[in-house]
Amino acid sequence: MAESVLAAMQRRQIEITIGELWLTTDHYMRLEIIERLRHLIAHADPTLDRTQLSEGALEELQELDLIH
């Protein structure tokens, strides 16, 4: 199934949020960003193609145990 426009936008939003996480050193801000990522992934369009995420984003999500 091809990725929908909504899924592509959500994938980009996940990438941007991971970028925010990489730029943040404050522990509480990191927790808030991780929770936002958890929410984005949980409510993502079913057509979202996780393989289209950057290698760094995939590694970060796996490290945070948000995807397997």
C-alpha cells in the first residue's frame, strides 16, 4: 500500500521531533519530546512507511524502544 499524503506529513513531523530531541539537553524537555514521539507514532496513519525514516531517526526510535 502506498503511503498517504497524511502519512508522509506525519513521518516528516516525527523526523522533526527527533531533531528537537537531539538538540535538547534538559532532562524534562527530553521526556516531553519522547512522550510527543510516542503519541505521534501511536496515532500515525496506518500507511506510514517506517522504512522511509532516516537511519538516524530509526536508530533513535529503536533506542527509545518506541519501535521494534
